[in-house]
Amino acid sequence: MILVLVETDATGAVEVSRETLSFARDLSAAGGGVPIDAVVVGPLPCPVEELAVQLATYGVRDVHHATGDAFSAYGGAAWASAVQSVREAAGSVVVTAAGTPRGMEVLAHLAARLGVAMAANVVAFDGLAPFTVTRQVVGGAALEDMVLGERPAIFTVAGHAVEATPAATPGAGRVVTSTPEVAAADLVARVVSAEPAQEDLSGGLKSARVVVGAGRGAGSADGFGDLLELVDLLDGALGVSRVVTSLGWRPHHEQVGQTGSRISPDLYVACGISGAIQHWAGCASAKTILAINTDPDAPMVAKAHYAVIGDLHEVVPAINEEIRRRRAS
């Protein structure tokens, strides 16, 4: 059985957890159709029965809900204890979660308790005997094959590595409630307070399906007019390189890279960005990259799927004009 740790919000399972369920379904099919169960921990922002109905559409058989005072606030070790209890009761040979900070922490605790390796940021699998996964490393700049020869196999799935799609055959979506015992030592580190969520200053940068990137090639703080017009035309978001924020041309919350946001859009239009490894770490998960740069040897040009060699201040206005022309006709 495959066990998936699911994270939730008011709408049910979050997108990256639904993507992980889709990944688990592919793995299940390769293994002959082994069942998929989900585990959720602590108080939920939505009724568990409604969540079970939603998860059934992604092929989930049983939804294991770990409840109790030990889970009233998030704690990585406590949640790992709950997942371990469910795994032992259900007999799962694979435990996975989305590659979020919470998913990473919980499964790292679980792997350490069980004395097995954990693979982080998996994007694909290739072969079940031995079970081999491909994962992102070096901030997404490279891929690595890793053999998970021990059981249970524990790994997280990189965000947007697969598309979240409902199952052709729904699961049962039954709810199984339990109150696992948690050792006092697992309650030492817990969330003790939380601030209300602030406005998303990134303007949806992390979730945008189209991102227009801008680097030093913008020229100055006044050089973003055409780029912002392209953002509007594509209903996207603006992302910038570190040098742009360092020069004070744009605010830090728009930065893409190792010290900024990591994005996974369907399309990333990188304008005037050289493509240093720190920036690449933030955009490597983009499905399609179009680079616009005057330097044909720039790293971003070499890594992009498509490239236009030219000045962004000439190329971008031409793109905007063509988009407007086609829409008008």
C-alpha cells in the first residue's frame, strides 16, 4: 500500500498534495494497482468527510485521520509519530508527501526513526526492482537518480513535477480515525503561536502559470514598462533577478532565485537575465523557458527551450504588439 501525507486548506487537499496523489497513482499502476491511502493529522480546516469525498476522486481508498491533543498544534516529530503509527497499522511499503517545508520535515523525521533513506524533490521514477527515483538537486539545477532499496520507501514529490488529475476510477474515500500515542520527547518542538496571514505581496508569483522575468538588461528602474505590459497581456506575474532588487529597481518580493521565490510556471519569459546558478535554482522547474538576451552565450540562453537574441527593449514591444494584433483580429 502507498501512504500519502496530505496537507489541507479550506478548500480541501492543497494542489501539491493532489499532485503527489497523481504521482502515487502512476506508481500504483506500475506496481499492479496497489491501493493508495491518505493520512491527515490534527484539526482540519474542512470537514474530514468532505475531504474524503474529494480524495476519493484522486483514487484514495482510506483517509486516516490522526486526532488528539498531541496534534492540536503542528510539530514535525509529533506528526511523524502519527504517520508512523498509521503506516504500521496499514502496512504501507511506500510513504510519500509533497515537497513542502512541512512534508520535508515530517518525512525526514519518519525516515530517521525507521533507519531508511529519504529522497527529496522526486520528479519521476524508473523501475521498481530496484525502485529508482529521479530527484532535483542543487536547487533544481541538476537531476540525480537514487535507488530506494529499503522498505518503506520514503520520498517527497517536487511541486508541479506532475499535474494534479482525478483518477479514472475513484477510490472508496472511507474515513479511519485514530488517536496515536505520542512520546513526550516528540512534543518538545511545536508551533506555539501563529500570526494572521498577510497579503500576498508577491502578487501570486509562486502560483502564476506565466512569469515574465527581468534582469539587468532592463537598464534602470524605468525600464519595466513594456515588461509590465507583457505581464498584463499574458495574465501573468513579474519576477526579477537578484541584481534588480540589489540595485533597488524592484522590490525583493518579486525576486526569483535561491534567495527569492522558486517558481514552476507553464511559461517563463526570461528577459535580459544572464541565468546565474542562483537564479536558475528558482526557475528550473518551469515547463517552458523563453530567453530574450543580447548575449547568445548567456547561461539562460543555453538552458532555455527557446531563445531570441536581441535587446529586450526592442523584442518585448514587438511581442506585445503582435499579441494585441492577434487579439484584435
